[in-house]
Amino acid sequence: MAFGLKGHQVWALLVLVAAGAWVVTGEFSSVGSEEAHAAQPAPDPAATATPAKTLRSVGVITPAFADHAREIRISGVTGPDKRAELASRASGVIAALGVAQGDTVEADQIVLMVEGPEVAAGVENARATLAQRAQELQVAEKLFKSGNTAELQLIKVRADKAAAEAALSEAKAAADRLNLRAPFAGVIDSVDVELGEWVPIGTPIATLIALDPIVVRAEVSELGVGFVSVGDRASVRLVNGTELEGTVRHISREASPQTRTYPIEVALPNPDHKLPAGMTAEVRLYTAPERAVTVPRSVITLSDAGEIGLRVVGADNVARFAGIELIDDTADGFVVKGVPEGVKIIVAGQDLVRDGETVEAVAATAAAAGN
């Protein structure tokens, strides 16, 4: 039967047998594959390794801690330390007027004298009566010791002497009211009467003001009053250019109903009385020094919770947020407190990093750290 096959059928049978052998053994393909694989070079392990992650570079500066006193600027007006309207203490004709407008007087100095001859006579009469009552008491005590007078009579004489003493004190007080004295040292700002003028009790005589120290009265805002204390240093610049150093001597505990500001007083030395009252002044108050850092304005950022602060880097090069408090705004930048010790402040790239991210800290240039 095999011999009955045709030529083309024989060749088809041979091809079928060869294909079956190739499928079973795989030799045809493996030989070519092995040769090709042997011709290729061995792979490089370094070329197949995963590439290292690149760290983000940020510019940093080292914080310079220093004690900073916050400055508060307000406007005020100079005024006298004390002011008194002197008034007549007794009715009568002015016998002596010892001051003129602009005079400097000392405390207890006589400013004015009112005529009162009857008052002076009353003092002498009371003095004589007291002397008489004193002698009567001496006699009565001797008689009582010798048994020649009653105890009741001695008591009456003692009462008479006490009454005479009271009368003399009253007469002296009346005489003293004829004299008007300065209650404190100062300058006579005005005189309202003339020599020889008759004045009733309570008539305004003169205005006395004390100008040493001179006082600048100003008002500080609700936000600023919490930073000011009695005894704080203050710089004052008057409208004429004069600059002086003083101290805060009073802070009102009640705000003005109209402006909601708190009146304060700054005392300035004025021994020669050259500084007048009523002059406009600029007051610069300095709060108690606090340990702080001056940073560029551009580095201030906010946390996810809206807290104001900075991005800082520690020794481990891990970025994190540090909350701060603004205490002043100066020409060099914001003055802040609350910066942790031992960190560097990120001044370039701070908005690109997040808490816990490891970064490459590079010292920032002056331009990068600008305001």
C-alpha cells in the first residue's frame, strides 16, 4: 500500500513526521536560543538596582536670639505735674501780694496777706487770758494741797485754763487764715487780684503749677495696654525737636468711654522749667525685654490648623512646624518669640515641605533670606 502512494503524498508525510519531532524535543529552537543567549554579555547588577530618592533642598538660617523690647508709639500732650487754684481763706483787704505771674515759689511760701488787725488783737487777748488762767491754776493747786480750797474749785480752775488754751489756738488759726501759702513748689501761672483789693472768702487769687517733673499725658490702645507697666522706660520727642527719656508713672485702669483707650502718664525731668505745658509730644514706650528672634517677613507661614509659625529643621534634617508669637514689626523684619533652641529656620522652600519630611539643609544667602 505504501508503494501505491504518490510522490507529493510521501513528502507531506515526511514533513508531518519532522514537525512532530520538533514539537516533542524543542531542539530546533533551543539550539538557536542557546547560541543567541551565549553571545549576549552578562547583566550588570548595578544597572538593575532601584535608583535612590533625591532629597528636597531648602535654604536655612541660624536664628540669632536677642533680648528685644517692643516699641509702642502714641501721641500726647505735656502738662503740669500738679495744678492748684489758690483761693482766699479770709475776707478782707489784700495787704500784701508776694507773687507775680511767672514767679517761682517754694512750698509753704506766703503768696498773699489779708488785713486783719482785729484778728491779731484777738490772738494777744487769748494769750493774756491763758497766762492768767495758768497762774490761777498754780494758786488753786497750792491751796488744795494745804487744804484751804475744795476739790471742786480746783477742777473749775483747770477747766478755765483748758478753755483759755483752746481760745488761743482758735485765735491763732484765724490769724493764720489771713495768710495764703503755696501748697507745693511751682510756678505762678496767673494772678487774678490786685494789691489793696477787697476779697471775700474763696476768691480765686492765683494759679500755681508744678513743672518738675513735667508730665506727658497720652492714651494707649486696648491691644497695647497689656504690654505697658508702671516704671517702663519711655522716649518722648516734643514738637520742637527736643528728645527726652522718662518713665511711665501711671496707667489708668478704666478706658475712655469714647475712644476705648487707656490714659497714661509719662514723667520727664524738667528742673529748669524750660519745657512748657500744652506741647504736642510723640511717646515711644518700650516693653519689658523678651528673648526673641528677628526673621524675614516672607518666612512666616501657617499650620494646617491656621496657627502662625515657621518651618524649622533640627539636627536630624527633618522639617517641622514651630508655632511662634509676633511681638514687633521692625525695619529688619518681624520680631518673634517661641522659636525652639537648636534648630535652623527654613527661609527658602518652606512652603514646599511638610512636617516629618527629611530635607537637605543648605545655608541661605543674604538675598534668599531677605524680607
